[in-house]
Amino acid sequence: MRRIAMVFPIFVLAAWAQHAQSDKTKKANPAIGNLTSIAAGAKTFAGGCAVCHGPDGQGGRGPRLAGGNAMWHTLDENQTFDLIRKGVGSGMPGSGLPDEKVWELVAFVKNLRDPAADSVLPGDAKAGSQVFWEKAGCGACHSVAGEGGKLGPDLSNIGAARSVPTLREAIVDPDADGAFGYRPTTVMLMDGRQVRGVLRNFTNYSMQIQDDKGKLYLVDVGEVKDWARGDGSPMPRDYGQKLTKADIDNLIAYLGRLSTRK
Ligand code: HEC
Ligand code: HEC
């Protein structure tokens, strides 16, 4: 009896040590977080994956891979590797690419999904700050750490909350998210006054409108003579044309580092 009791803990220890070691070697794949590998992965993705997952991972026949927000962490790196290697059910074929190419894909997919604050970003944050506050005038509507406009959402934590593709989409295609709570609205009151801003909320009895100074108006529906509401985001729609590709990369580098997380 005694003999068995002694052998058992040694066995458990050995197994534990081996497990700890394989955890360490697992983490070491050099493609993860490497911009060159991510760019190579993007190319492979465009060739073999985009038909189903969309060119920017936005989804199609296959699910969306680009993260919508920071809450969505499904697979870790090794699970993603296995999934790409083996495929899933009848919907997604396995890939016969060499390991190195699959790791590049894993690095690319991870960068699509993670919050921007955890992703590697090709742009220059300092140049992006200039685009934000000067060239593109984003600061007229958005505030960062207490500075800037109040019409649009505060962006002080946007890098921790959104992935890179979601930030890109917000800049070049502001209507993609439906812009709920931010529709531009003009209300004409019975007494001739006008209130303009974004419609933050409304009920059967009242409308809540916020103007571009951040001031909130609570309007009694009984006082409203007429009102007009725009369909999408009040954000300009031509940033994709007005800004260069470098400007947008730099903006994303700037926004991607905005985080209130310690
Ligand atoms: C023929 C269409 C098709 C192709 C090509 C394809 N996928 Fe998929 N992919 C799917 C479908 C469908 C699923 C969902 C499978 C399921 O959950 O049943 C999926 C799931 C995934 C997932 C898991 C998503 C999640 O978190 O649940 C990842 C990651 C992924 N694919 C990456 C890739 C990569 C990388 C490639 C290119 C090598 C690729 N896919 C090629 C259709 C495809
Ligand atoms: C005219 C005001 C205005 C300007 C100028 C403006 N935005 Fe916006 N922005 C908004 C509003 C309102 C929203 C919320 C509705 C929406 O999602 O489109 C928004 C949403 C966003 C979001 C998404 C926020 C989230 O929580 O997901 C990002 C990111 C963003 N803007 C970045 C920018 C950048 C970068 C610029 C400059 C290139 C810019 N905005 C210029 C008004 C503006």
C-alpha cells in the first residue's frame, strides 16, 4: 500500500512539469505579432479564405472574423492553427499549406480580432494624432481624455474596445454600424424655435437631443411641430477619399493606443 502512495505524487509532478513546459513552447511562435508575417498572412487570406470570410474578414459564407468588440475572444492561437489546418465540418475545408504559412494566417486572423490596443499597428501614432486634431478635424466631434467635441462618442478607450478592422470601418464607412443613438435630427417647435443635434433617445412623450456643444435638450413631444431625421451617421462620409492610406493607418495607430486600461 505504502509503495503506491509514494509513486503517485511523483508521477503527477512529472506530468505537471511536462505540461508547464509545453505551455511555454506553445507561446513561442514568431509569426504572432510580427508585421511581416501578418502582411504575408493577409496575402494568403486574400487568395484562399476571403471567398468565404470576406476580403477584410467581415464575413460572408463563413463567419465574421474581424472583431466587433473586445468581448469576443473565441479561439486561442493554437486552436486557430488546428482549425485552419483541419477545417471545420463540411463548411470549411482544411488547408494543406506548410506550417509556416498557417502560422502567418493565424497571426493575421488574430490581428483582425484582437482589440487594437493588443494588435500590432503599421501606422505612426504621432502623425495620426495630427491627422485627428488638425487635418481631418475629428476633434470637433470627438473627445479624448476630456479634450475635444461632444457630438460623437468619447474615444478615450477606443483602442481597448475595438479591433483594427472595426476602427477602419468606422472611419471610411460610418454608416456600417447603423449609428444608433447618433442620427442627425432637426426639430421645429410650435413656438418657432429649432433644435438641431443628434437624437439620443426618444419615447412616446419626449425626445432627447444633444447639440454639437454637448448640451442635452429634453423636448416634450406635444411641443413638436415637425421634425426631420437623417438616416445615418453625422460623421463625414468622404474620409476614404480625402485622407491618404497613410493618414488612415496613422489615425488607426493613434486611436489604437487610446486605452484607459492600466
Ligand atoms: C468554403 C468556405 C470557407 C473557406 C475557403 C474558409 N473558411 Fe473558415 N470557416 C468557414 C465556415 C463555414 C466556418 C464556420 C464553421 C463552423 O463553425 O461550423 C469557418 C470558420 C473559421 C474560423 C473560426 C471562426 C470562429 O471563431 O468560430 C476561422 C478562424 C477560419 N474559418 C479561418 C479561415 C482561414 C484562415 C481560411 C483560409 C485558409 C478559411 N477560414 C477558409 C468557411 C470557410
Ligand atoms: C461631424 C462630427 C464627426 C466628425 C467630424 C467625426 N466623427 Fe467620428 N463619429 C461621430 C458620431 C456622431 C459617431 C457615432 C455614430 C457612428 O457610429 O457613426 C462617430 C463614431 C466614430 C467612431 C466609432 C466609435 C465607436 O464607439 O465605435 C470612431 C472610431 C470615430 N467616429 C472616429 C472618427 C475619426 C478618426 C474622425 C476623423 C477622421 C471622426 N470620427 C470624425 C461624429 C463625428
